[in-house]
Amino acid sequence: MKKIVSVIFAVCALAASSQVKPGVEVLRDNGFEQLQGKRVGLITNPTGADNNLVSTIDILAAAPGVKLVALFSPEHGVRGDVHAGDKVAASVDKATGVPVHSIYGKTRKPTPAMLRDVDVLIYDIQDNGCRSFTFISTMGKAMEACAEQGKKFMVLDRPNPISGNKVEGNLVEDSCISFVSQFPIPYLYGLTPGELATYLVGEGLVGKGKTLDLEVIPMEGYTRDMDFRATGMPWVLPSPHMPVPETCLYYPASGILGELYQISIGVGYTEPFKLFCASWIDAEDLSAKLNARNIPGVRFRPIHIKPFYSTGKGENLAGVELYVTDVDKAPLSLIQFYIMDQLAADYPREGRLFDKATPERKNMFDKVVGSKNIRRLFSKRYKVADIEDYWNKDNDSFRRKSAKYYLYR
């Protein structure tokens, strides 16, 4: 009995500490008015939950006047039981008996057959605020399908965990459109999922000219200057390598470099996306030189690791651990290029990371970057100065264009 009381108390404490109500709670609090008498499909994963950690799946399955008829699984599965990158199979959700359609495998866009019995397709996933995370591509593909099939699309909104003010990186160019860069937006795009959906519709980027019936259920209590901690909401891992909200700051700082598989970025150790390590690096020397560069809003410390899996598994590696001290000032996505700049200067043989990368990995690097020009420009001298202007050339124009779609101030 004491254990049950403790669990109830802990759950209530979570809800009480939350300043922000996600879209699913706003929808529930208005009695699911928009869904009455509707057959509902739901795209979600474990992050789709209220502030008491009750899954959106279970909330909608029990909602009066609502019939949950289908679940749609993105990367990692609707219940989070699929490893990163693994294909998701069609199945049945054990808890509700609702069929689960895979949209992360051979099919990445809901088919007419999948949507046949659906009146409203809902999206409820916590994103990490970075373009290369696949969930926003899943959302966009689902929006396209709904526009083509005349189905309503609804977003239950959630925070941008970095904040709604951080915009970095060039717009994706046509030659690099892929599932990690599905739409012409910056690498850090400074929008919530609901705002991004509204932007995609408003700018004619989904639906191939067909009208989409889009509705966003906004959060309550959210302002765009909030990072995730400021919301008071409980953090649920959107993927296995996103253990805490702060990881969302480090993913854009190292994830592009990680695509080369030449040095460890902490994936496979206890600090995913926070490290830059290799067997040939002098940790103390690299840390001192990077700190001497006075990159705004960041500091480095030397670190020695032995990864449990992934790049450098079982090897003794050395390098630096990254600390973001001022998010507003830090050029998050350029940090990995400063690292490559320094490594190429100090280690002409090992540190020119493109030289040993396979064509496949270089191609993936380009797709994540959203341009072939960044690698072309940078690989000539390995200098940040050669790409900085190109990388940031679209930031101001995107801010101006996207501002009219803001749902929060």
C-alpha cells in the first residue's frame, strides 16, 4: 500500500511542477470536442504523454465519443521498443488491441489503405528541435498523405526543447532532400511541431497543391524563449540516445560530424553527442587549444573513455567533453566544424576526417547538412571561416518568413 501511495504522490508531483500543458492535455480538458464521433489515427511514440506520463494512446483509447482505430509507428516504435535505425514492422498494440501501421520501413508515408477508416490523423511526438531528427519528416509525409486523401490532420503541440529562438544552418538544397532533410528549413529551425506544420502548409511545402485541413492544438503556458527544463514537463526519451533534455543541445553540435564514423561523439558511452574522442588525440592539448579559441557560450574539458559500443568500441580513446554555458550565444551547429578545424591543424594525417570516410558516409554527411557545398568548401582547408557565411546565409530570412506562423510569443 505504501508503494502505491508513493507512486501516486510522485505522479501528482510531476503534474504539479509542470508550467506548460501539452496539446494532448488541452484537448482532453475541452472534452475532446474536435474529435467527437470521429475515427482517429495516431502517430506517436513514448514521448506522446501527458504530464502524469499517461500515454496519448491510452488517453485517446479511453476518450468518450472518440474511436481510436489505428496507430502509426515512426522510428523506434509507438511504445519505444525498436532500436534506432531498425525498420518497424506492422503489429497490434497489446495494451489497446489497436492495429499499428509502420511508417518507418519500406513505407514512410501513410497509404490510402492505412487511412481508409481514419477521419482525423493526429501527430503527438516530442521533437529535439533539429532538422535531421526523423520525426518531423514523418509528420510532413503524413501531412502530404492527408492532403492527398482528403483527411484532417491534427498536431497536439509540444515544446521546441532548445527554445523557439535558435535558428542555424542553410536551407536544405534540392540535391540533398532526404528523410533526414525532408524540407527546405534550417538545421535548427526554432519552431514547435505545430508551428512547423503551419509553416509547411502556409509555404506550400506539402500536399502538392492540394488543400490540407490542418488543426493545431496549442500548448498552454508556453513561451518561445523556454528551453525544455523551463516548461516543468517530464522528459521522456524520444530516442535511446536522448536521455536528458540537455542532450538536445549537444545533438546539433556533434551529430553531423558523427555521420563520418571517424571519431566517437559519445554514442556508445555515457555522454551521447557530448564528446569528441579518438585514440590519436591528446586530450589535454586539444581541450586547451579549443578553449583558447574562445568560442562563444561553450567550454571544453579533457576526457578519457572506452566506448561500450559504436565508434571506438572497446578502445581507449581521448578527447574533449563539450559544455554549453550560454545557449543563446553558442553557435551550436558550428562547434563540430571548430573541432574538425583544430584536429586537421594538429593531426594532418588522422585529423583530415573526410580523407578516410567512405563515399557512403560522406553522402550521408551531405544529406544531414542539407548541402554538398559545405563539405566542398570546408575540405579545401578545414577552416570554419570558409563555411560560416554559407552556413548562416539563410538564417535571417527564415526567421522573418517563419515569424508569421508563430503560435507563441
